[in-house]
Amino acid sequence: MPSAPAVRLGQPGSSCSPSLAAVVLARDEESSIRDCLQSVGWCDRLCVLVDPRTQDRTIEFAREAGAEVHTEQFVDFAAQRNVALDTFEADWIFFVDADERGTPELGAEIRLAITDASRAGWWVPRKNVIWGRWIQHAGWYPDYQMRLLKRTRARYDPARRVHELVLLDGAQGYLQNPLTHYNYTTVAEFVRKQQQYADLEARIRFEAGYLPRPHNFVLQPLREFHRRFVTLEGYRDSSHGLLLGALMAYYELVVLWRTRGLARRD
């Protein structure tokens, strides 16, 4: 996890401020989409890319909030973000998840950052609120995400279907003001989402030629727990840190089993 260097922003290159669009990828997000869009109202455009499998009122609520809505069949997260880069025209794209919230302070910093012509992308820190508590250790903070992109100089690696990787044509920087991420409200929700991520991660590892050996099923989960709870100081988040360390170790075990299963079916 990189530390946060001091931001050194350039000056505007012209009298015209670059355009900025907030983009939200959404499926069945009626409970959060309006608050999310309202929190980034300092952007020039609000855009929502909706999975057509959506069954609730996400589209209706997004339009009521003033957003432009486009539907696109979901393949994976990297492909969906590349569609957004191709679809929504603006100089800069700021990706926000429906369960994230911006702040006026972040908006002011972003507005200044996009005038720096030397940068093609910016990392944004996140405050992860898990089970009602801001988790400050175990790798969950500052949890930098590459979310602010010069639209014509960024693509997402199609090989990374989850935990997407930005291929950036140019220099990058780090912002100071965080997004707030209301990540998981219950343990059951955490486990359910990690199960979904495990399928995608297992496919990535399998296609990369990785085949876990018997000892990996013991050692890798143990290493993950040690990394989260000890190295990344999850113990400082007390019982939340302990449980998160254990669940992330379990997630690693599930990924290994599913990777092994793909190899057996091949």
C-alpha cells in the first residue's frame, strides 16, 4: 500500500476548465443511487451505466437525480468500465460506486487536480465503513483506488475482470480527501459478495496457468490472515479486525478450491 505523498497540483493550462463526469456502474441500487449522485453533484455530468438485469427502480431514481442513463449487458467489471469510458463524453471521468459518497472537500480537490495537464489519472483514498465501523487498518485504509481518469488516456485491462487494473497513458497522482465507502452492513453480505468475487478471481488465476498444490490450501490462507491481522495491523481494529482477517483467509481458501475445480473440469 503506497503512502500518500503531498499533492502538488499544476495550474490550469487554459481559461476553460476541463469537463468532469461522475460515472456509476449500477444494478439494483435503488436504495443508494440517489444519495450517491447527490454527493457528487459538483461534477458537470452525472452518468449511470446500468446492468439491464436490474429489477428495481434504479433507472427511474437515477434519472430523477438528473443523471444520464445508459444500459449495457454486464460481462465483467473491466469491460463495463471500458464501455463507460467510450460512452460518456467528458475530459475526465470520475468512477464512483453506488455505495460510495463524495464530499465537497473531495470535489474541490478533484476540480483542481484535473487542471494539471501533466497527469493522466489520480488515486483516490477510501474510508471503508464495514459493519458500521470505519476500518482503519488490515489493508482497508487508505485503500487507494484509481478512479479519476483522463478519458482518452486510460483503459481497463481486460484480463483483470475483478479488482480492475487501469492501463494509464501518463503520469499519476494521489489525492488526499477520501471517498466514504459504506462497504458491508452485515457479515452475511460480506460473505455473499466475496463468494461472487471468488468466482472471478479463480477464473483469472486458472487462465493465467496457476494450479494450487496441496500445501497451498493451508499456507496461503494462513499467510493472508497474518498479513491482514499482523502485518497490516488489523488487531488495532479489535474484533472487527480479527473477523475481517479470518474472513479474508477464508476467501483465499475458496478461491483456491474454485481454481482447482476449474482445472479438474478442463
